Amino acid sequence: MLLRAPIILAYFLLMGLALTAVACDSTPEMVLESDIPNVQGFEPIVTRDIKREGDWISGLEVIYRGDLKDSRKNIAETRERFTNAGWRLVSQQSRGQTTILNFAKDTRAARVSIALNQIEPAMSPAVLSVTSTEIVAAKDGTVLTQPVVRGGTYATEGFAPPPSR
């Protein structure tokens, strides 16, 4: 009986380590323990250009990869993650195999781009970009946001500048 005790102890120790490894292997719900959700069903592979304003992350880019089997379900779950975290859906656009979701929260904008099977036949990329915004009042009184740009120009996606005369 004394010989079995170390074996049983070793078994429980190995099971505990295996469960810890499985728990640590899953993708966290939020980016860097912030209020910014990770893209549903994707693994973050690169996080860069992190900017902080106090306790907030005011800018970053995360590149993901994943095996996207049901793009409609993935997009719906990603939208749900963001809205549950307090982000407001501003727009959703689809272009061929790519869907772009735009969200806003406080003075930040988040853009999620999900492309179906663009890396390999079985792999799909996604990119999450968060930027600071400025709140701007339109002539009709609606509140708009636009990215803060320092030392550059910005054109809203999908809109061309007015023609030169």
C-alpha cells in the first residue's frame, strides 16, 4: 500500500498539470486584460502599436489567425462580444470574402476585419485596430467621431475626397 501512495500522488500531480495546460492554452476573452474583446474563434499572433491613456488602451493592432468554418456565426459572436463589453456597432461592411465591423466606445474606435480563407485554404486572418477618436458635432446636431491623426491625413474608408475643380 505504501508503494501505491507515490504513484497516486504522481497521477494527481500530472492531472493537475494537464488541466492547467489546457486552461492556459485557451485564448483570453479580452485583449491585454482591457475592455477590448478578442475576435471570436481566432488566435492572436501579433499585438503591436500599443498606446495607453491612463488605464485605457487607446490604440493597438492585433493580428489573428484561425480556422473559420462558419463566418456568419463568427461575425455574429464577435459583434456580441463587443456589444457586451460596451462597444456600439457603427457599421458592418462585406466585400467579397472580407467583413469589416466598426465599433465605437468613449473616445475610441475599433475596426475588426475578418477575411475568409486568405492565408491557406484552411486558415483565415483577422485584424483588430483600435484608435483614439475626437468627438465632432455635425451641422444637423448628430455626434460623429473621427480618428485622431497627428502628422498625416485621413480619408474615411468607402468615401472618396471631393473632385478637384
